[in-house]
Amino acid sequence: MKIFVISLDTAVGKERRSKLNYQHEIFWGTDKIEKIPDYIKNKIFIPHFSKPENKNKIIKQRGCCTTSHLNLWQKIVDENIYNVIVCEDDAIMKNINLLKDLENLNLNEPVLLNAKLHHPQSYDKDKDFNDKNIIFKNGINEIDYNLFRWSCTACVYYPTPQSAQYMIDFFKNVNKISNVDLTLAKKKAIKKLYYPSAFLIKDDGVSQINNPHGLIDNYLVS
């Protein structure tokens, strides 16, 4: 199993990398708006109520994270790498033994390994949504988008280069892009998740690009 960690060359990135407790290879992400491909930049959704002076900030927030993941997916495809986990630098290993089962499943699509759950229809209704009501079986679960949506791409498994190419093609074909995770969830692009979570997601309430989540364990925020 190969684990790549997307990180930024910043003080926050350095601090997070110091806490990683598993073997990994760093893949440097970008926080530079000029590094965002035009085909991504031109599809980034700018809310109608946004102030004109905030346009570039929104493009940077949404486009840089997407670009970082796209570049790593392309590396997986170009180098024909199998059994890859792509982590962001706030993913902490909880149980490495859980990862051994993934390689034996003969999958050919992305698998979510932990995330924050949300109301299936609207994030504004999260106050009426109880994530503790969502029950998963051990192992692979089909994501039921009638029950919930999700956010956070801090740990995703790509069993084959084709599964990474699927993500590249998705962003080439999608019409609008918000944050990378919210776009994938809204369009139901990832169909499976693994339970229990092999990683904790722990950003300590700080995000370098998008919104922080806090501590997420087994798809529950604490």
C-alpha cells in the first residue's frame, strides 16, 4: 500500500507533517492561483452574493485544493501506481491493519476512508441532521446519498490507476466546481466508503485552504 500526503510548504503544513505516524511520500500541493488550470478556474462557482474583491480568494480556495488532487491523480495514472491512499496532511493513522483488507477487495473505484457527514439535501439543514443515526457495516459500504452527503477528502483509497483517471475525467466533464469534496459529494462521484475508519482527521480547527472540520473519527465529528 502506497500513501501519498498532500501538503503545503507552510508553517501549518510543517507542523502537521511532524504529527504523521505512518510511512508516506509527500506530494506538494499548491496555494497559488496561477497554478490552477484554466479549465478548472473557468468552472469555479462564485456565489452571486460574493463581493467582487473576494472573487480571487474564492477561486484560490476552491481551485488550489482541486488542482493539488488533480496533479496527484495524474501522477498515479502516469506512473501506473496501484493501491494508493491519498491523504491530506491532517489525516492521522488509527489502525494500519484495516488497510490490509482493502488490497484484497479487487476494487476499481475510489473509496472514502473517513469524512464528515451532512444532511443529504442541504448543508443549511445540518442542524436537523444527526450523524449518529447513520449505521455502517464493517468493510465496504455503498454510499446512500438519500441518507447523507459528506465532506473532506483527507483520506481516499485509489485501488487502480483507472480509479484515479475516473476522478480526472470527472473534473474535466463537470459543469461547476465548488470545493473539491463538496463537488464530488453533490455529484455522487464516490460510491463507496470503508468502515471503520483507518484514519482520524484532525485539523485542530485550522485550514490552509478550505473550512476546518476539527476531529473526525468513524465519520463522526467530535
